[in-house]
Amino acid sequence: MIQLTRLNGHPVMVNSDLIEQIEETPDTVVTLTSGNRLIVRDSMADVQRKIIEFKRKIYGPAEGNEK
């Protein structure tokens, strides 16, 4: 799970496997596979970075990227 920040400043934990799409309108809107939508302060690039960091913690680095 990744931590995002709602517009009101409150943190929310999101299961990154349930994210269907992310768009900036200019607010960042995260749409889940359930159809629920979250509007967050995090930029689209920040959400992407958090997902990648989380996945690396769980699965390790990608093949050929071990350092």
C-alpha cells in the first residue's frame, strides 16, 4: 500500500494494485478499479514513484537492475 495525501491534508493508504488510472486535471485524480475516485495533493509523478518504490520493496529490483 502507498500513502497519499487528500486535498484536506489527511493521509490515506491506497492499495496500488487497485489503481486503474491517474490523471492531473490540474488536481491529481486517482481512479480505483471499484470506480471510487480520490483527489490527492500528490502529483502524478509522485504517485508513480511511490508505486515503484513499494513494488521494489515487495518484489525487489527488476532483472538486470541489481546494484
